[in-house]
Amino acid sequence: MTSKWTTGVVGIVAGVLVTLAVQSFSGSGGATPPDEHEEAEAPRGPHGGRLLTGEGLRLEVTIYEEGVEPQFRVFPTTADGAPLAPHDVRLNAALERLGGSVDRIEFRPEGDYLLGTSTVEEPHSFTVMFTATYQGRTSALSYEQVEGRTTIAEAALASSGIEIGTAGPGQLMPLLELPGEVVVPSTRQVRVSARLSGVLTDLRATVGQSVRQGDLIAVVTSRELADASASFLAAGKQAEFARVTRDREEDLAKRRITAMQDFLIADQAYSLAQTDLALARQALATLGLDAATIAGLPTAQPASLSRLEVWAPIGGVVTEQMAAAGESVGPDRPLVTITDTREVWINVQVHARDLAQVRPGRRVTVSAVGPSLTASGTIVSVSPVVGDDTRTATARVALSNTAGLWQPGLFASVTVYLASTQATVVVPVDALQTFRDWTVVFVRYGDVFEARPVEIGRKDGRVVEVLSGLRAGEKFASKNAFAVKADVLKSGASHDH
């Protein structure tokens, strides 16, 4: 009886224990027990620092950074917590970081603590070994502090889109971003006027219309042209009369019927008439009549003598109309504006401080502000004068615009490519991430990544110069570094002081 009861109790207890074990494992999600991953909270001293106990002494270690660069402040006490005079303790430290680099720090007495004489550089992720000597006894004390780290296995990199690069030298082509505006070249925009005063009888060009050089765009009835044509015709008749008279006097003089003096007078009159005719012809040419039109005037209809035709001086598009049929027009009253936009200028505003770097021949990329337009070109000129009000000079970029997409008046952003230079360490722009208040690169040793604060220098939109924080030859996350950052944040490694 007793045996059966004992056996039953043992069975029930065993079942309960098995059930509890299963429930415990299930509740943990299959995770490794915490004590394999989580370090027990380190004991803290009255200043909030980590406590390390050695031979006859105890050190309270803090990293202080209120208003100063991070520095070790170590408070020495006896093993039972009685304060020690800092000058009685000799102390130094060695910080071993990921990758094997070691920072060595000496200490000196300062008030009631020992002050590290070197800055504790970020990240505060390291194994630190203190060597403390008190009353002839030396203690080696250490602890590990980790932040900004995560572990990503090699097999997981590809699926995360993370690529690894090696820090090293590279070419930098620094960039300069400047504002600009699309304008029409001064030689490609013309205000067309009639050369003589008159009445506009026919305007054949309207806004938006394309015209070619030499196209007839307007007809003006001009009394001034009629007078000039009449003067030309009269000069022609006078020259013909003088020629006939000269020829007759020459014949009579040869037959000794009249005196030679009469012939000479007639010859001079003929020369003067020819001069007057040439001047009248030149006057018509100046008014815009071509040689064929002038030659046809003697046989032309009287009404056509006042017809002044206005031709397009350049090809382009009519962008403005300033007169209408029936209105009085003249040299000071433009009819239309013709603009040739097959080529445009980008006027770039260059601050005085940048003039030494912006020179003709520099390559540029122009991006329109608004429309999705981008083009490449070169600076063709830089004005030698800086404006009194703007303190800027104007650089000019010429762009082909056969498609007509670069409309005058558009604002643009102009990227100027400056002279290329060599940098000791460069990384892709995508490798840089913001972590806490730092700009960081995630260095890699084995499967471990760590946020490494870096000081950056020049950049060209493609790569960035690293002045400090990353050594040539170190591996780092060169692409999709944000995925590494996300994993670090998920791991929750804290900034421990």
C-alpha cells in the first residue's frame, strides 16, 4: 500500500516538473537563458561609477563629460569604502577597442579623484585594463563596456543588402552648388522695328509663330519711303537727261559746231547726276530695299513705291507682339520680338569667396528647379565685375535647347565640379549614418559591426573624405549601412558611463 502511494506521488511530482520545464522553455521562445547573454548589473559607487576591487583598495570609475571632452574620473577608496588620497595611488589604463587598437591613458591627482589626462574617445565601447599601485601592491582591474555594436553573420549580409568595403585612398572631385537662371543669349533675341515711320498695314507674325531668317513678317505703308523712291526715280531721269545732253555735246564738239567748253559743262553735269543717282540708290538700300527691288522701281506701280517690307533678321519664335495693323509705327516702335531658344544661357550667381574656384572650362551639371530637367555643360565665361548689392559675379553656361524644354525664366541649381584631389581615406556617401549625435561608419571585424564616429572633410556627392575615426584597410558597411544601424538600435546597447 505504502509502496503504491509513494510511486503515485513520485509520478505526479515528476509530471508537474516536466510540465513546468516545458512551460518555461515555451515562454522563453526558445531563447538562450538570460545569464548566457546578459551581464549582471555592475555594482555602483556613490558617484554613480562602476566599482572595481583590488589589493587593499577599490576604484570607482566614471566617465565625465559635462561641459568637457569625455574623461575618466576615478575615485580611490579602501576595500571597505574609506576615501584614499589620490596622490597615494598610481594609476594608468589601457583601452582595447574592436580591431585591436589600444588607447593608453595616464592619471594625475585632481581634488578627491584621479583624472585621466587623455580624452576617452567615442565610441565608449572597449575592454579597459587599469593598473593601480597602492602601498607597494599593484592590482590589475578590468571591465568591458559595449555600445553601438551588433553581430551579423556572413550569410545574412546578402539577404540584408549589406555590402562590405575597405577604407582606403581615392579621388575626390569637390562640388560647389550655386543658383542660376535660364536666360536667352543677347545675340538671339531681337526686337524688330520698321526702319521708317508709317502705318502698319499687314502683320504676318503672331506670338508663338515660328519664323525663319528672311521671312516677311510685316508690311508698312511709308510716306518717307515713297519720297525716297520718288527722289531715286527723279535722280534716274535727271541722270538719263544729263547723259543724252553730254553725248549730243560731245558729237557737236567733234564736228566743231559748238565749242569744247559746252561739252565739258555737259560732261560735268552728267557726272553730278550720276552721283545724285548713286546717293538716292544708297538711301533706298539703307532703308532696307534690296538691289532687285531698287532696280525694278522705274517700272513699278506707283502704289508700291510706299510699300516697306519688314523681314525677320533671325530665325526663332515670336515671343512678343507690340503693334497691330492700322497703328502708326516707326524705328522707335517695335513690331514684334523674335527669340531663338535653340541655345540658352544659364546665368550662375557666384559669391566673391568662390570666384577663385569657378573658372571658364569647369564642368557643371544644371538641374531645373521645378521641371525634371538635367543637363551637362561647361562654364564659358565669368564676369570680371562683382555687383555692389549682391556681391556676386555672373558665370555663364551655354546649353543646347533644340527641344525647347529649357524655358527662359526657369530657376536652376548648378553643380560645379572643382579640381579633383587625392584623399587618404574615402568612403561612399551611403556608408555614412547618423547615430546619436555622431556621424558614423559601421566598421566590421569578423561578424561584429560597431558604430565608429568619424570626422568628415571634403565630399563630391559620390564619396566623402574621412579625416579621423577610420583607418585605411579597415572593413566597413559600404552599402545599406542603415540596415546595420537598425540592428544596432534593436540590440539596445547603451551609452554607459
